[in-house]
Amino acid sequence: MKLAHFSFLPFLLVVLISLIGATFADSHGNFLICLHLRPANSSTNSKVIYMQNNPSYSSVLNAYIQNTRFITPATPKPLVIVTALQISHIQSTIYCSKKHGLQIRIRSGGHDFEGLSYVSEVPFVILDLLNFRAVKVDVKNEVAWVESGATLGELYYGIATKTKTLAFPAGVCHTVGVGGHFGGGGYGILMRKYGLAADHVIDALLIDVNGRVLDRKSMGEDLFWAIRGGGGNTFGIVLAWKIKLVQVPAVVTVYTVNKNLEQNVVKILNQWQYIARKLPNDLFTDVTMTKVNSSQAGKKTVQAAFKGLFLGGVDKLIQLVQDTFPELGLTKKDCLELSWAESVLYFGGVPTQSLEIMLNRTALGRPTFKTKSDYVKEPIPESGLQGIMSRFLEKEADIALMMMVAFGGKMEEIAETELPYPHRAGNLFQASYLVGWTNGEDEGKYISWIRRLYSYMGTYASKSPREAYYNYRDLDIGTNNVGYTSYEQASIWGRKYYKNNFKRLAQVKTMADPMNFFRNEQSVPPLSSPWKKKSN
Ligand code: FDA
């Protein structure tokens, strides 16, 4: 790619003046000067580079922070935010960060549960892809190109406004960013029929550590394998993804049935565990447990919301559920016939009347929370389920949920090594736990509650390794050291996310980024650390 010159002079003068008095030797100042002296395709402006003294710095930083746990005065802040408008801005950011020893945090939708796309303990720059959000849908060939900074909602809207019979099997919450989501696997309500978002990526554009723009052919199959689930901020910057769309009926059916402790929820949940994985691929089901008010005044109970999406009409669904899971007592009044896109909104808990809400990045609100995940392979006995319920009655669980997402279907048919995401056959369900609190409250007791629940679940969850979902990032399961990262240390958390695929990911990393430039607390390191080599 040929690069023309930035006509940067006026802005450069402002930057230079703002740096007078500061130490020119520091990496921050040098990084900025480097950025402004770099050639690029066109002149840029103050809408691309946000230094801490820019009046818009805080609003740009906070705009895409999904977990408000990481909006506090104590949260480490980036030295600079670069909201790239064109590829050359990204290339310059890589070049100058490398040259002056700053870490890059890539941000697409900002939904990382531990805030790793915008928080770092070492001096860092945020490369924000919010301006890379084009969606191009080709209905005839059933494919689309989507840029990483787009949200799932923007992608779904792009598909739904062209056709009702094509869809994409990705996550439920429409505010999630494509970049991080596809990079970690991405499951949603079409998973039992079609698998993950990453299973349907057929090409991609990646900017590597040397600033080269690579597509599937030029990056090679190993790197292409790694970016489809091997985690973000590791192999390069994925700019855009070419995806294969999937077919859905014009009308699908959704349902919700609520059962609480007084309505035999433990028995019904126990039954669900035995049948959910074996249901036809056209039926996706999940269960969400929360604490709610009981019918007895002043008392609390635990409620399980049994939800489903059926790729067909309501009559067929009712018959199917009556035949396989009569204990649920599903009736027509629990069901709604919708389009697929509307069904995504239904599962996201937002009004289904207008698809425009899919374009609203803040429609889901911004909670303060901590999350963890598990995979469960054997049914939890009723006594075990009772134990979960009693933990939800504790006072720290006022804003808490446990979600059980039934596996089986297509997930049984895809080999563990097909992509880095390994949690395929043999899982009854994925469990995820969330606790929330009011921003500013002492988080300690809530985090301790979710850790106690996780510890309790150790008896029932997968073992050796205790698997976890990468996209439900959890730093409790292990982290890299800041600065020095060994493959052995990273294996502690890496095997939980990737099982035996972790070694292949480290091999690809060794080839793609041997000096471990793209890194964070849970990025796959090269097989042997560059720092270790140097000191030998
Ligand atoms: P963000 O921008 O924070 O990035 C996440 C990670 O990827 C960071 O390490 C980042 O540096 C890196 N990264 C981002 N863009 C990159 C790029 N272009 N190239 C390279 N690296 C990049 N998951 C799921 O599977 N199904 C679901 O239904 C949901 N639902 C859901 C709802 C809500 C409200 C939240 C907060 C999260 C989810 N998730 C989910 C989890 C979600 O898939 C996960 O957090 C994704 O990583 C989010 O992607 P973003 O781009 O938004 O995050």
C-alpha cells in the first residue's frame, strides 16, 4: 500500500507547543511526535488523536465502556486515544507505539468484561475502531462484509432490512462489538442450529505487527484459524470480516415461562438438564435464574426464566415441547411469532416493535458487574440445584443472575480443533454467573459472593481443565505478568479457554508476532518469551 503525506503542519505545531515544558525524552511525547510525522493518505485532524488535555478525551474514552466498574478516578487511563479514520492511521499507531514502547489496546465495542480493551497497568494507547463500522450485505450470494467497529445490532439491522430469511449466528445483545465478539467465538440463539459466529467467517482483513494489510490468502490458514476465536489483541488488528449468512424461516417463535421455588423450579430445572441437549437443532433454549419478590409479602424467592427460540411456527413448537418437556407446561400465551431479527431483541430484553433500536449503542444500559463462566457435562443433582438457589437468596445477590445455555445440536458436530474455541461436543450447557452493584459501592462483598458461587459450582462443572468461555473474560482464572510472560504461566488460564488448542495458538503467535507486541493480561504469548531469550 502506497502512503501519501499527512499535511499535519498546523496540528503538529499545536502538539509541539503543548509538549514544551514536558520531557521530550518520554515515550508519550515521542509517540505523539512520531504519530504526527508519519506519512498517511490524507490530512487528519483533531478528531483522530485525543490527548488527555483534549476537552473531548473523557467522553471519547467513556463512550464505549460497557462495564462501569472501569469508570473510576483510579482506573488507569490511556495516554492517547486514536480514533482511526483510515488504515494509515492504524499503521502509524502500530509503528509509533512499537518505536516508543507503548502498549496498544484495540477497542471495537468495548464490551470486554474485564475492560482490557481500554484499561492497562502500563503506559498505553487506545486504538478505537468506532469509525470502522461499515456493513455490506450481499443477499444473492448470502455473504456480508462487516467492519470490526460495527455492533452486532448494526450487522443484524443491515441483514434484516434486506431480507427476512437470512440471519447470522452471533450474540444476543445488539450493542456488542463485532471485533471482540468474532475474535473470541461468539455464540447466540442460532448456535444449536448453526454453531458460532467464528464458524461462519470465510475471510478477513488483518493489519499485522508490521502494518501489512493481509487477507485470508496472504495471512495463511494458520493465522486465519487463530483469529477466529483465539482472542483479541493478540495476532494483529482485525479490520473487517467476510461472513457466510445462514437461512432462517421468515417467522420464528419465542417463548418465556417463569417458575419459582414455590412452583417446583428445582424439579423442572433438573428435567431441563436431561432433555435440553437432545432437542431438535431448530429449538434453542436457555434458563436464567434471578432473585425476585415472592407471592408471600416481604419474602424473596428464586425464579428461573425458561426461554426458547424455535425456527418454525407456534403450533409445531407447542407440540414439540409437550412431547419432550411437558413439565414446563408451555402454552400459546407464553409464545410470540416474530421475525428472526425481532427474536434477537426479545432475547436481549428490549422492545421488539422497531428494529431501529438495534442501532442504539446504549439501549441496554451500562451496569457495574463481574462475570464468570463454566461448562457443565453432567446433570447437577437436585440437591446441587438447591444449593445454587440458596446462594441466590443471599443479600449480595440482589442484582445477580445465573444463565444456563443448552448446547448440543450443531455444537456436537464440530471438532474441538476446528477453531480455537474448543467447547463443543459433550457439554450439557454453558453456565455464566453475573453479579452487579451500584457504581461507587464497595465491590468487595459482591465479588466475594460470585467467587463463592463459582467455588461451589466446582463440584458440578468441567474439570482438568475447568473450562471457561474466552469472551466471558475472567482474570480470576489466571493472568500474564505485566511485561514478562511465559508460555507456561499463560497455560494456566490458556488451557481453560482453549484446552489443547492453546499450544497451536502459541505457535501461530510465535510466527505472527514473535516479540509479543500485541498483548494484554490474557493474550496468548509466543512459545518462548523474547525477554527470556535476551537475558540468556
Ligand atoms: P472490546 O472492544 O472490549 O474487545 C474485546 C477484546 O477483543 C479486547 O481484548 C480487545 O482488545 C480485542 N479486540 C477488539 N477489537 C479487536 C480487533 N478489531 N482486532 C483485534 N482485537 C480486538 N458473548 C457471546 O458470545 N454471546 C452473547 O450473547 C454475548 N452477550 C453479551 C452482552 C453484553 C452486555 C456484554 C457486555 C458482553 C456479551 N458477550 C456475549 C461477550 C462479548 O462477546 C465479548 O465481551 C466480546 O469480546 C465483546 O467484543 P467488543 O468488540 O464489544 O469488545
